[in-house]
Amino acid sequence: MPAVIASDAFAFGVGRHDVISALFVHSSGYGLFRESKLCAFALCRRFGRGDVIGPAVAANDEDAIAVVRPHVLEHDGVFLRLDTHREDGDPLSASLYRERVTLVPTEHSGVAHEPAHD
């Protein structure tokens, strides 16, 4: 969990230790590792009339698809929401639209901070 918390803080520009810790209790998750280092992750949980994927953190579209797609495949026929700051037509959205996922634009700081090192 520390690697997820650090990656989330780097991606969103603010530490959310308590939020991520709480989400872990109620979420399933996928992570992408290279040489034992977390490169991307996506959590998914019940939300409203279906489920929501998020947070999802990845350095590029391919890694994002690798950790989001398994959630999409597990939720066939179920309302599934993915909050994203990406615009329609990008590779992630195009890939997921084929799976019938509702994408919801979100606000973000746009400022990335290096994760804290112990």
C-alpha cells in the first residue's frame, strides 16, 4: 500500500493517505509491476447505481489500459464509471468505449510532485 499512496500523491499533487487507506478496504485493485516496482494501479469499488474505477494512476496510456481493462471485463453488463481528466478520443477512452464504460471528466491540479522517500 505505501507504493500506491506514493504514486497517487505524485499523480494528483497531494497526499491522500487516509483516503487511499479507506478505499483499500472497499476496493479490488490491479497493479502493474516492472522489476518489482509499481508502475500503475487502478482500484474499483461499489458506487451509486454500479461501480467506479478510481483512482487509477499510470504514466502512459498502455499502462492505464493494462490496469483498468481487467475491471471493465469483470463488470460486463453492470454500470461502470471511470473518472478521467482525459479528453474523448484519446487511446484510453477509445479502448474503453468499446467496453461501454461511462467516462466522467474531473478536475486535477496538473502539478506533479515527487513522492516522498523514506
